Amino acid sequence: MNVKTPKIGAGRPWRIRFGGHPRVLYAGLSITAFWFVLALGADFIAPFDPNAQDIANVLHPPSLAHWLGTDNFGRDVLSRVIHGTRIDLQMGLIGVFLPFILGTVIGALSGYFGRFVDVVLMRVLDVMLSFPWLVLLIAIITVLRPGLGSFFIAITLVGWVSYARLVRAQTLVLKSSEFVQAAVNLGYSHLRILFRHILPNAMVPSIVFSMSDVVLVILAGSAISYLGLGVQPPTAEWGVMIAEGQNFMMTAWWISAFPGISIVFLAFGFSLLADGLGEKLGVQA
Amino acid sequence: MTAKVLEVEDLVVTIHTASGVLTAIDGVSFELHEGEVLGLVGESGSGKTLTGRAILRLLPSRRMAIQRGAIRLNGEDITKFDETRMRRVRGRSVGMIFQNPTSHLDPVMTVGSQIAESIRFYEGLPRKESLVRAAELLRQVDIPDPAVRLSSFPHEFSGGMRQRVMIAAALACRPKILIADEPTTALDVTVQAQILRLLLGLRERRGLSIILVTHDLGVVAQTCDTVAVMYAGRLLERAPKRNLLRGTLHPYTMGLIASQPGKGKPREELPSIFGQQPSLSDLPEGCRFHPRCDYSEAQCRAAVPPLEEVDVNHQTACRRWRELAKQKILGAA
Amino acid sequence: MHRFNFVIFRPIQMIPVLFGISLITFILIHSIPGDPIRILLGPRATQEVIAAVHAQYGLDKPIYIQYGYFLLNLTKGDMGRSIVFKMPVLALIGERITATLFLLTYGLVFALALTLPLAIIAAIYRGRFPDHFIRLVSTVGLGFPAFWLGIMMMIVFSVWLGQFPVSGYGRTFVQHLHHLFLPSLTIAIALSAVLVRNLRASLLVEMDSDYVAACRAKGLPERWIFYRHVIRNSLIPTINLLGVNLGWLIGGTVVIETVFSVPGLGSLLVSSIFTRDYMVVMAITMVFACAIVIVNFIVDIVTVALDPRIEL
């Protein structure tokens, strides 16, 4: 992702105002809202128990009874997709939130206090960015043993880099800006200046980036689960379902097809959110 | 009297915006003779740059259009030309150079190729021969070591040198007319004079006619033969340079001349015309200058003043010029 | 040619980065639960034998000495042994790397073949239907999980239409092309989504730039201006983006090789995790990281060659 320097105006641009008609933003909000409703209400919306096996109804194509068909254990694909929303959405949100926090703190401290810390950080970033992040993710999960918890630890260890870089760059710019100099002259403490004055503004590009990062993390999470390193069967998770369906792709395309379409549609929502938010805040991520 | 090479008649350019159609250039007429340097003068937003671009039919936005009027090049109305024919006019009959030479040159192409490319395209010359021609052009615009400099990139040149390169590129296919849009505004004063001298020299050697778009009456005084003053999309006065600078017959031109810095005029005492040029969406009725004019009266507000022929070559759009000249406010001292 | 001096100096600057890569890999190897020697020797090894091998590999020494041994071995080209394949890891990587390189190159060619026309069409028809359509498709494409896309393509092209094999690599060049068609197309589609959006945006910026107006004033036709000026200027940021996205691209091939059972480094990486062949996992991770460092260096050279303004 190439991130251009955002325009920083006076005031507090991180406070998002939903005025005007940013169609892209609204479309993104509607799509993500749809998935949130599905995730929260999965127990009420899903027509079947996602793990209920029905040996009499194995590998049934989509029909009126089972809208998206059934899998090799006779489980209802629609219900599993709906319940999978919970896991994948959770993966995307937690998998962005943790690196966001870690990266922001490191980036802000390094950009603000600079000197030795900053030099070390820059070298660490260089090294971290040399690793293909999915491969590093896999390597860390290998060490930690496969599972959802390992995925979160690994994504935090790998993902903080982007946020640290963004926040550091912003902090450097803001540190020399007039309103921060004014705060320094008023004798405010370093921590107060950093957290009350600089960070809220420095986080704007990270917030926009985090929306598109949700897409990357969901893709990575489902890929990890597909490879068998993340969420374990029989849990209904989209990547796991796609992997299970691959064994039956000769006869039952629907087992793999629908979870994938769900990933695409969920990711589309967050991509639009990122585009719309970036447009609104004048940041290109 | 030399031959007319270009004649603009009643040119109207409109802009389509969300809130309606605005008129950016409103009934502008002038002519250009062989070997003449015509200064098109006005504040920013007066439509002078747009007029220059309209002659090449290169309006900066798709929302703009030539609504009416004729642009006659050697007697032929080019507003009737299709795009293919129009392309042959550009560069071959009429060349153009721009205000900011840095952004108007392709940063990743050598200056030699940029000068040579229209020769290659129009005359089908192979690369080598076209570069020989490019070197000759660089020599004509006084760039030292032209053969070596061919393979330089624009960022390796100074601002004045880049403007020279742009002039060379514009003249590559030997146009007879050159439209120079604020060619010296982005340059240092000393370099400005060099570029203006170069343009005048090229006029002599190539029999070039030049339309010089500028806001700077100093530049006009140094170079032009004739001056046309534009304001809010209209032509207010047109006269030979001497007549205009020594005996203008329009209050706006008078204000412009008075606000030029010059000898014996300390900067802080410079008079300026009060107010601002009106925006295109909110143009005043009648004479467009009347809200800022010290001498306006009811008639000025009521009707659009025609461009009146004062002398053979002198026209003014002020209906009170006779009175004001009598009172020694306007006109030659 | 002083602008290209960095070609000599950059490799020296790359040394600390390579050092860091080796350090992270070493830390990862050390964090692996269990005793690697025990795994290497199998369950029937006696305590004495294990201790002897420990001493032989220097595992009884302090950790920084172990790191020293690790680096020393790396310079000798020794990345340890694979317990599953019973051979040096480096030799194993050498066997598998061709398929991965083939797949990456093939995918990249496909990606360019998709990106260039789509971005150009979108930019030319800016704001009209083709543009909206291409932007929509590429935004949707951002969220395509490569592994799922691969399976869908298998279902359509292999199972339903019977056109391409679902797995393998083949023996001859032509067979490679045939076998890797779907995997590389999958990679290309996922990559193109990012590239199309970026290239379209920079094309639009360049098409509006002043030098284009100046070219028009010279009487050059739109086509000429577009192909000789606009595209070249627009490609510079896109090539940089390609370099930035290389890590992501390699991650994609790991998954795609597994989906299509391509015998490359990626599928070896994943299968080694399940066979607990940890040295292989770490060695491949390190090889990929070094590859990225080198390719970014190449991207820099290309950028400098394309853009005369850049000095590195």
C-alpha cells in the first residue's frame, strides 16, 4: 500500500462527520452493517444448526429446503456460512485492532522521541518489511502451534509494522507543526502533547488504512484456516469450509463456492469503506 | 500595412457548470498581422489565457466550448475544422508556449526527443535526422552545446533554459504564429529580459507573429507592437502600444498603468484599482468595469458599451472617453 | 552514469537487513517447541547420543555462540537437514525453486497482460460506463481469496470444461505452461485488482498534466501522446507498487501452490509444517525474505532507469 501524505487541516479531522452524499461510504457502511447483523443474529437467522449432521441429506445441491445446499455431512451450507460470519468478522476486527494499537504506540513514541529509538525502529521496519508477511505469519504460527489464538498473536507481531510506519511519519510532520509548538510553549507535558494533540491527528491515515487492512487480514485469516493452520474443523469458518469443499469439487461445487462469495462480499464492504473514508478525510490509502 | 495572418471575430467561449452556463469570453475580436507582436493584457481571470488557448482550440476542460465567433487563419475559419485538420494547425501554423516550462515538459523524455517528436511525426524523418534538426533549433534559441544538450532531461536545465527548450519545441515545425502564454512570469527578472529578447529575435529571423499573453505592462512596453486589454471576458481597449501607454482612452487601462511599479514610484505609494474583478457567475450589467470605475454613470450600468473606433488602430469600450479626454483625465497629455 | 552508483553501494547497505532477517529466522527456530535433535534422531535415540549430537551442533553453547554457528553455516550454504527428505535443506530448496519461479514469472506476465489494457480502458473512458465497470470489478477483486478463486477456476475450467489439469507441474516447458495456466491466472487476477486501481489513478493524473497540453499544442495526436508520454510516466509509481506488493505476491503463491499441488517452495513450506520439518519451514522463510530484498533492489534499478529525476 502506498500512502501519500494526507492533508492536515486545522481542527480535529479525525472526527468523522457524515454530511453530504458520499455514496461510496454509504454503500460500504450498508454492506458491513449487513454482515454485523448477520453475525450478531446468527442464532436467529440461520435456518439450521450449523453443526447438525443429516446423513440422509448429504451433498444436496441448492434447493428450497437448503438454499445453498448441504455438505458431505449433510450440514446446511447457508447456516454454516451465516455462523461463519462471526468467526471471520471477529478475525478481521481483532486482527486489525491489536496491530493497530501496538503499531500506533510504537510509531508515536519513536516519531516523537526520535533519536536512538527511532534509528532502531527504522532498521526493524526494514527487516520486517523484507519478509513476505503471509509467510512470516505462517512461520510464527508454526512455532506457536496452529489455532485461532496463534493467528491473533502472529498477526499482531507481523501487522504492527504498517501502523508504526504510518503513525511515525505523521508524528514527525505534526511534531514541527504550529499547534504542537504552541502546546510546547504552554508547557504541556510530553505525554499530554503526544496523546492529546499529536496522536488524534496522526492516526487519520492509519484509520483509513485499517479499513483496507481488514480486507487483507480476513483474506490472510481465511487462507491460514484453509491451509489448516488457523481455525480448526468442525468449526464453521469460511476458509475451513472452502478447504472441506475442495475434496468434493467434482460433484458439489456449492460447498466451496458460497463461503468464498461471502468473503468477497464482506471484503468489498470494507474496501468501499476504506475508499469512501479516504475520500472524505482526504487520505489515499 | 502587412498582411493579416490571424483574425478573431466575436469570439464567445462558455463554461458549462452545475449551476448553469457561464460566459468566460464574451465577444472578443482582434487581428494579428505578419511580424506583429500583440500583447493580450489583463488580470488573472480576465480570459486572456483562455483566448490564447481558444485559438488553438485547446480549451483546458471539456466543459468549455467555443459558442460563437470565427477564428480566421489566413482567411480560413478554423472553428469549422475537424479535429484532424485542427491538429495540422497546431504546431505547424500556430505554436504555443506556456507559463510554467517545468511542468509543460515531459520529465522522463530527453529534450532532444521532445523537440524532435513533432518533426518525426509530421515530416516522417528518421530519429537521427530529426535530432539534427532539434540541435539546430536548440542553437537558434541560444542554448550552448546543443548537440550535447539534446540528451539532457528537463530537470537538468534551469528555468530559463527550459523555456528556451519549450520555444524550440514549439517552433520545430516552423509555425508562422506563436502564442506565448505568460512566458516569463515564472522566471527571474534578468532571465525574463533574455527570453523576451529571444522572442523578438525569432520574430525578425523567422517572420513570426506573436500573441503575448501577459499581466505585466512592463513586458508589454518592452516587446509589443499592439495591445489588447481584456477585463472579465471582454475586450476594453485595443491600440498600438505607444498610443495605449501614453494616451489610453479607457479608465481601466489607466488604472492598470498607474498601478505598475516604475521609476520614481515607491512601492507603498502605488495606487491600485479598488475592488475585485467580478466572478463569472455574477457579472454586472452594462459595462463590466463600472462597479470599480471612478467615472461611471447611469448609462454605464444600463447598456453594454460598444467597442468604438477612435482612430484607425485605436478602439475603446468606454462610452465617456470623449468627455474624459476633454477633461484631460484620459488621452495624451 | 553516477545515478547508477547505488548499484555498487546498495548491496553493502543490504547487509544489515540480511543480518536482521537471519536473526529473526534464528529466533523463530529457537522458539520451536521441543528439541530439534530429538526430532531429528527419532524416538529411539539414547540420552548419550542426543547429548553428543547436541555438542556436535553446538547446542550446549550459549545462545549468541549458537547464532554465530548459525551464521557461519549460512555462509557455507548450510541451512540444516530436512528430517523428512533426509537431505540438506538447501539442496531441497534448489529442487523446488524452479516451479515457484516459473509460477511467479508466469503470473506476473499474466497480471501485466490484464492490468495494462484494463487500466488504460478505464482511464480513457473516465467517468463513463467502462470506467465504472472496471473500477467496480477491481474493487471487488481486492477481496478475492486467491485459494478460493483457484478452486472455482478448477471447477469451471477443469471439472466442467475439462480444459486444464487440476494439479502438478509437468515435465516439458509446454507442459509447464499448460499445468500452471490456472494457478498463474489466479495469482494474476488477485494481483491485477491492486495494480489496475493504482495504474488507473496515475494515468488520470498524468493525462491531466501540463506536458500533455503542451504536446497537444505541438499538434501531436492523442494516441501518440498517450503511448509515448502518459504511459511511461504512469508506470513509474505502479512499478514501485509492484515491488511493495511482492511480499504479498509470494504469500499468494504459497497458498496457490498448495491449492494446485504445484511442487514448489510454497507447497513444500506448508507440507513441512505438518511433517514438523521445521528447518525447511525456516529456511524457505529466509529464502523468500532474501528474494524480496534482491527484487526490491532490481525495482530500484528499473525506477532509476525509467525516471531520470530520481537519484538514489
